[in-house]
Amino acid sequence: MIENKDNYPAGGQPEGELSMREIICKVYEALEQKGYNPINQLVGYILSEDPTYITNYNNARGLIRRVDRDKLLVELVKNYLGLSE
């Protein structure tokens, strides 16, 4: 199996761990299910890093805290611009 620089399997994360995209999707779903505006809540969290923007429902707050905010911002900008590594 091809390994990357962090010694994780190709794909970027250890087996069994959620990707950043999977985490954001799960958090989005939890916010939506609880009746929040997920985009506004996620933007508030990203700007402030205040976890109270994210509901505890379905462990969404615990999940979002696993995501490095700087890496998330880099991925968001790259995605917006249509760039890839």
C-alpha cells in the first residue's frame, strides 16, 4: 500500500477515522436536524473557533474539534478556486 508523509494509508487518514469532509458533512446534518442554519453556524465557528456555535447533538461539537481550522480554511479556499494538489 502507498503511504503518505504522515505514514497514513493513501487517502490521508488512519483507517477508521473520518475525513475532514465527512466530519463537516456530519456536523452540517446535525445542525440542520436541530433546526439551525448550518452555514451560519459553521461560519461562526470557523471565524471564532467558539465551539458553542456547534450543537452537541450526535457528537457534532466533538467531531468539529478534531478538524484543524487552518487546514479547513485552506481546503475551503482551494475548493472555491477549483484547485487541487
